[in-house]
Amino acid sequence: MSRQLFVTTALPYANGNFHIGHIMEYIQADTWVRHQRMQGSTVHFVCADDAHGAPIMIAAEKAGKTPQQFVADISAGRKPYLDGFHISFDNWHSTDAPENHELAQDIYRALKANDLISTRTIEQFYDPQKAMFLPDRFIKGECPKCGTKDQYGDNCESCGAVYSPTDLKNPYSALSGATPELRKSEHYFFKLSDPRCVAFLEGWTADGNHLQTEVYNKIKEWLIPKEDGQRDLGDWDISRDAPYFGIEIPDAPGKYFYVWLDAPIGYLASLKNLFIKQHGAVAGAQAFETFLADPATEQVHFIGKDIITFHTLFWPAMLHFSGRKTPNVVHVHGFLTINSGEKMSKSRGTGLDPLKYL
């Protein structure tokens, strides 16, 4: 049966070349896409560089470049990998592109109009040596759930727990090694704990068509009320303070979207950019909206298991409550591991270069 498909892989963070785990995912998705095309389906297969965040800003500063130039140089090195493994993306874009700035701000405004954005003052870690609030990935410590050491400030690579940096045990700054200080700042939140979001996600995740059984069983941990009636599904902090390389939050000077808000919107931005390239600015933008509004369009994501919470909780809720189409299927794979079970990681220097295998 001919199908109308919008297919993505996870966006690679633009702080280094691909490792073999990226290529494994792209080959999985590309094989599936080729099969669909052989069946006569129309497929739009897109990806992009995940370009924002403090880690990019800090890496660019060390390299003596602007963040934009740093990302452009990383992106310029993608071609030998994609061509070498015959990966057939229809479009490769960037989350720093104009389409993503516009879409991210539009989705935020829709969520705000739906009374799903709140603000409150929080305490967050500040590096007194670097004189800046620390991004999650530059705070390390012991996982508050399982106790694994050397974990990042947003999620544990060992047990998959998602938490706030302030939950870490024995935290330290990955920039300076200093013990971070708690300082107050006003932050913006997406109200995932709102009963409307909870009810939607309970239905969407339990549908039986969107997720593998193993993934659904994991996601249920966030949705099932505990003995005290509370859920692990809390409101999601979507803002970061300047200095930050990212997309500005409308009407909030000095505040930027957390990179994980605008990164998945980059899927939509890359698709919109593809239609603009094919049809021109005005007609392409209209074709993009028409395509996504068509009930026959299927939205399919291929991702790794470390980012299931973003793609099966935050992302569907963001789309649904901003009046947009939600994913039809999220295909999740495990990790390629190294050194007796350690997750392969660029940031830890354990990513194998796929070009060696060509």
C-alpha cells in the first residue's frame, strides 16, 4: 500500500563528527525508507545539525570561532560519512536556521496561549570560577536514582533516569572542577503535570501503535501515580539564561529556549526547508502546512533509547497542545557499547570513527 511519510533520525549534536552509533541509526532508518519507496510510498527523509546550547558556545570559544562558524565547519564534514554509507536523506538542515527560530517561537506562543507555560524562580548551579550558570551537561556527579558516578546533570546513561542538576550527588563543574553554587533565577516551564497533558500522554503512549512494548513499559514509570498520588512527570524547564547560543524566548529578554525544546522542532524546520527548496518560499511554506495537516501523512522517528523521554513525552505533548500533528511511530534502538558495556559517546571520547570501516 502506498503511504505518505515524514521520516527522521535523531539530530546529531554539532560538536564533532559522526561516530558509528550515528551511522548505525541512519542505516536502520535508510533501509526502512528504501523499503517504503520500493513499495511505491512517498517519503520525505530529513535530518539536521542540532546546533544550539552552551556546549557548542563553549567549544566555539575554545576554537576561537563564532558558534555559527563552529557549527558550519562541523556540518561541512558530514558529507563523506553520508555519501560513504549511501545514506539517502532528502534534506540536511540546521536548528539555527530561520525556519526553526520561527517554528520554535510559534509553538511556544501556542502553548502559552493554551495556558501551558508558567514561570517561577528556581535555584540552579552557578560556576563561581567561570561566572556563569552551568548548562546541564557541564554539571557532573552521581545519579540520584542509581548512584552511578560521572553522570550528566540532566539524565543518567546507566539507568535512564531524568532529573534536575540540583538532584545530583556530589556535583562538580565540568568546566572548572569547582563545586557549583546555588543561585536564583526566573525560569519558564512547560506544564506537563497539567491534567490535560497527563490525560493526553496516557492515551497516546498506551495506543499500541506508537511505541514498542519495551519503550511503553519504561515510559509508564513517569505516568503511573505512586502511593502518594504523585507522578514522576513534572513540569519541564524550557529556559536557559544568557550567555547562551540558542533561540530567544519571545518577550523574555536574556532568556533562551533550552536546546531540547528547539531540537525536535528542527525535524519540522528541515521538512519545511525541503518544501521551500522544491517550491519556493511562499508555495513551499504552504505545501509544508498542507502536508502536515493531511490525515494521511505519517510522522516516523528513529532514535536511541537515551532520548525516549524527549520523544515520547515532551515532543508529542508540545505538538498536540500547539495544534500540530503528533508522531505516528517512534522506533527506538539500543546502544552500541564499548569497553565491556559502556555507552559510546563523543563527549567522553569513546566514539569510533565510521570512516575506518569504509
